[in-house]
Amino acid sequence: MKLQGELSRAVRTRPLQVAVLALGLLAFEACSSQPSSHQTFEGPPDAGDAGGGDTTTANDDGGPASDAEGNGDAQSFSTATIASIAIQPQNATIVVVNGVAPAPMSFQVMGTTTAGAQVQLDTVAWTYDRFDLGSVDASGNFTATGFVGGVGNLTAMAQGLSATTTITVQLQMTYDPNGLAPTLGPTFAAATLADPLLAFDYPYDQTVFPRGLPAPVPQWCLGVAPACTGNATDVYDIKITSPTATFEAFTTTGTPSAPSFSFPTLPVDVWNKLTDSTTGAMTFSIARYDGTNAYTPVTLTWTVAAADLAGTIYYWEINNGTVVKMPLGSSPGTFLQIPTASPAIGCVACHSVSKDGSTLVAAFNGSASPWGTFDTQTGSSIFVSGSDPNNGPAGSGFEAISPDGSWVLWGQEQGAAYLSLNPSNSSALAAQLSPGMGNPVQPAWSPDGNHIAFGVRADGNWLDYQTSSLWITDVNVSASPPTFANTAQLITNTATRPTVIYPSFSPDSSWIAFERSTQARSRGAQAELWLTSLDGQTVQSLDAANAGTGLYAQNNANYEPTFMPVAVGGYFWLVFVSERVYGNTLTDTTEGTSSAPGRHKQLWVTAIDAQPQPGVDPSHPAFWLPGQDTNDQNMRGEWALDPCLQQGASCTAGYQCCAGFCRSDDAGTPVCTMPTGGCSATGEACTTAASCCAVGASCIGGFCNVAPN
């Protein structure tokens, strides 16, 4: 049985359990009955609207739930011919309240004879295609797991005919530790006055979130930000709603001077429940009660992409002078085993990571700047370009590394008219890249290995300059020696943004994100993110990503974009550095100087439509990347996949596997496998769109991807 898509994180990683949370947050999980012998799984967990139909909900006392009634009596039809069959009830909705699944819902099959008579059929084969949502037994009784919400297809086979209907499972979750809902719920519902003070700040309206990350922290102010205030006694009604999952909290804020709300994480992670149960739009609303009046809510719309982000982000902590490693959803950690040198290495920076996640290259000691490579998994040193990091060939600067980690392009700091190409474990010069004018800087290698983008500066030095343009070249490392060809200028600068730098290729190697800025250093620079096609004919400002649309507008404090190496959920994903205000957590708006860092640099992520159209901004409002220390100054987020998994290893998507396929073994466990024929599921390897199973799927960067609705 093969996986048809990217499974819900809940099903992949968390066992079914029953848990109880005191003080108002009830149990969210329920035990699942075993699926019947007819149970099959044919698709990824997706959420969507269900048509009208019956609904069954667990009674508050845990007693029997309401059930559907048949529309006809079973009778003999030995002399009649069944012309068609239908499942009753149609398009049912089952509501799981705080983890308590209702009693099984019974379904039956009604047949219509050629004479128009209605008869109930007793010999029926049942299947349901979302085992994460529930199971159906041989008698047509459906039991919800209470695990996630979503929509699945129930199919009945009888008399050589088939019928299908949907069953929607909707999760309803509440958090009310102080028991305020009975008294304040009606008060909020009757509110007619707009709140004169509440101003919502973060997350932004229209943000696209992936699955699998820690929850964002909603933040707001009473009054004008960034001089943020709040009241400890105010009560808030916070709601998130999608067709297949809802959450409502009645709560005060524990940080009245900087009001915020943290989604509960125990005994289950509420945010993960919501996102695992939703594909597409969800609404967020917040309303306030000040002790006298309840006010109408402030409402935002967010979108959930039906996929986890992939890989690891390696970034530079400026204040600590080192590169750290942050797996998505986790906290960062130091990992590089710095080579022994005298004097000791004081700084490791200007790094790049191979897209396959195997190798990191970085420069040592600033102006001395020889380069070295590291194993990303162990942090061990692979190679140092010279006798030691203090005495190697100077001039490394920012490097590019090939997708498989075999080659390094370096030399920005030399101030020469070329960059040097070396094997990643050797000082042997293999080739030189020369644009024929200026000094090449900030190179980046495409995921397909065929192109290199770089800047060419016309003034200043390797680190401090103002005038540059964006170039591209073809590269062939299979040739002996390696060659560069078709080197050409791609993007020119402008009078207001004379610096064009920091290119990064999209997963399909068809687009380049880059930075337009007032200067090369980000400290004190005005800068925005842009996107261009490889021929330079389609160039678009990423306005939605650039905009800090909270209470303090900032549109020109964005730097150093880097794409995630695969597209998931129908989007490219771009991490970048921003000095924007982060809700009411980081509110310093003072631009940095050479003597003071000023406002904080942090990493943000934006979703980019995976099929950009000319003249249309493909970006979406960004979110702060969770896991960072807000006291740090963070730069240069290099995004790479984790090293691929061998056959038989546990997996969640094909792009994690060396062979590109993740499918269930005989025990139903998703493992890396060799292709077994047939089409490729979402996230599995492909050569063209025709290789993909899903209707409307695209083959992007060698993996099947489905655009959001």
C-alpha cells in the first residue's frame, strides 16, 4: 500500500492516546478502533468543505449519540434488478468535542430497482480512504479516531455496483481554565461596539503557514504600537475556525504590558491539531471584554499549506561569531568542530551549505579568510584550504558550494576579477569564473547543478560596496577541466537601489530570488526582496513578503533570501533576514550603525507561489521563524535538505529518500523504497507532471507537487 501524498504529522509521528488536561482544556485524543479488513488508504489527509448531511456529536455525558435512520425496509428483491445504489446518510459530519469521539455512526445502502422500488441491501463491502480520520466495519458502522479533522470518501460495493459519499470529521476544541464561557460567551456574541483600543499586530493577515512548526504567538496592543500596553483584567475570546477544526479560548493575558496568547501544547499541541486538520483557509478572531463592554472581534484570514517544511536552516549568530544548525521546528545548536589553530579561530562566517545537506563551507577569521568544509551531520572538519585556518590562501569571502558538496567557488575577498573553483576537499585549482568586468561577489549554485548566479561589484571592497549588478553563468563540472559558459548580466541596478546581491535559486532552478539594496552591508541598509526568471524577462518585487504589515509598517528591511530546496504544499519557501518589528516582542526601530547593531536581525519565512505569473506578486506575508533566540542577531539563513535516507529507513515524504520514494511496507509503516511502478505520490520523485498521481500536479525540481486550491 503506497502513500499517496504527505501524511498528516499526527498520523506519522504521534500514537493514539487518551489524555485529560485539568483546568479547562479537556482531552483532545481518543482511542481508535481497528480498521476493518476492507479498509484502504488512497490519499493524503486533506480538509475541505463537506456538503449538507447528517451530523453526530458525542453527548456531554458520554452517552449514545444520535444516528441516521434508513429510508426503506429491507426486503426480498430476488425477482428485481438493482439499477443503482446509494449510501445513507449522505455527506455526514461527525463532530469530536475536546477529543471525545461520538458513538459509531451507522450507514446503510439503499438500492433502487428497475421498477423504482427502494430496498435495503445487507451484503455490502465498505471502504473509507482516510484511516487517520476513522474506520468503517463490515456492518457499515463508522468510528472516528478523534485524531485529526478532515474529509474522506466512504465507498460501498454491492450487487456489482458502487456508491460513494463523504464523511467529514470536525474537531472542536476549547480552552477555558477559569470557566468564563457560560457567562461571557453570550456577552461576546451580543457585542455591537468596535473595540476602540485593540490593535492586532502579529501574525499578519493573509499569512500562509506550513504544518509541523511550533505555533505562532498572536500579539496585540491596546493603543498605538510600538508603545504597547494592555490590561491584566481584560478577558479575550480567541477563535480559530476552518471547515474541519475549530478552537475557542476564553482567557486573560499573562503579559499585560505586551499582550499575547500562547496556544496550549499539553496534553496535545492545539496548533498542530488545527493545521493537521486544515488545508486552505482558516479564520482567526480576537475580541475583548474590559469589565464593562464586550467588543466585536478583529478578524484575520490565514492559509494552511498541507505539508511540513523540509530540512535544516544553518545561520550565523553575529553576536556569537559562529554558524548554528536549526532543524525545522527545533532550537538551534552549535555543531562545528573548529580546527585547532594558533591563534585560535575567532570567527566562522560567510557560509554556504550544499542542497543535499551533506557539506558546509565557511570562511575563517574575517580578513584572513581561508575557507574550510565540514560534515553537516557530525560537524567534523573535512578540509582546510591551507596549512591551517590562519595561514591558508586569503580571500575566501562568501562561497558557493555545488548541490552535492563536491565543489567550492570562492575568492570574493581577493578583490580579483575572477572566482576560483576547487574540489571541496582540495587546494587544486580547477577553473576560474571571470565575468570580464568588475569583481564577482556572493555566488550561489542552482539545485540542478547547471547554473551559478553572482553579483559583480563596481566599487568599494569585498564587503563594503554600493554598486553591483546580478549575473548568471552555466557551469559544467563534468567536463575536464570544468567549464563556465554563457556568462551574462541578468539584472541591472537602479539609482535608488544601486546594490543587487545575494541570489538564491528556486527548487526547480527556474527562478532567482535576490536583494535590491542601498549598500552591501545590511546594517543601516534599505533593502527589498525580488524575484527574476533565468532570462531576466520576468522581474517582480516580492511586496507581500517585504511588508511588515503589523502596527509599525516596515517595507525595506529585508535581506539575504534563501530558498528551501524542495517545493511543498504548492509553494516555494524562502527564508530571509529582516530587521522588522516582531509583534510587541522586538520593537526597536533604530537602524544600526558601524558602532551599534540597532534593531534586531531575525529570520523570517515567506511562501512563494510555485508557479509565478508575470506581473503578479507570488509572495505572501511572512512569519517569524520559531526557535530563534530573540536576544541574538541572526543572519545568512542557508536552507538545505537533510542527507537522504537509504532504503528501508522510516520517512514521511519521497524527497527525504535517496531513491525519491516513500511508501508503506507490509506493516503499513512508511519507509524509503525503490520505485515499484505506477505513478508518483505528492513529494515523490518525478520526471514530468505525467509521472504524478494527483490530478493537476506539477513536477517541480524533480518531485511531485500539488498547487493549493
